[in-house]
Amino acid sequence: MKREPIHKTLAMFVVTKNPSDYPGMYVVRRHVVCMGRHSGQVMAEKAPRLMAPIGADGLARVHAYLTNRDLVRLARDPYDDPVIIEVWL
């Protein structure tokens, strides 16, 4: 009996500060990591899920958006692009 390949995905939300396409903003974009046949392939959405101005309560708005989805915050890795401030799984 031939087994069907297993296709699983892991969604993560990447929070950036002041990216070149949205200067002066915090931006949340969803990235999906594929496992299985296309293992390791990452697909990033071009359209942001949320944008908030840098300053006042912008980052608080981003955190409220993500914590309402029961996600967990990971601190940025020192090797991340400098605009990445955190990732949520």
C-alpha cells in the first residue's frame, strides 16, 4: 500500500519595525513553513496582516492583535534582519 505524503505547515507571524516598504510603521506579516514534500520551504504573505504607527501605542496594538490569537512570542535572533523585532508562533 502506497503512503500519501504528509503535508504539514507551521504559521508564524513576523513583527518588523520600519521596513523599507512601510517606513514609520510596525508591520505584522504571516509566514508559512512547509513540511513534508516541500520541506523547509517558507512562503511569506506580501500583504501585511496589521500595520501600526511607530510610537505611542503602536507596539501595544501589535501585541494585542497577536495575543488574542493565543500565540507565543519569541525574541529576535541576533542573526535576524535588523528590522525584525520578534516572531510569534
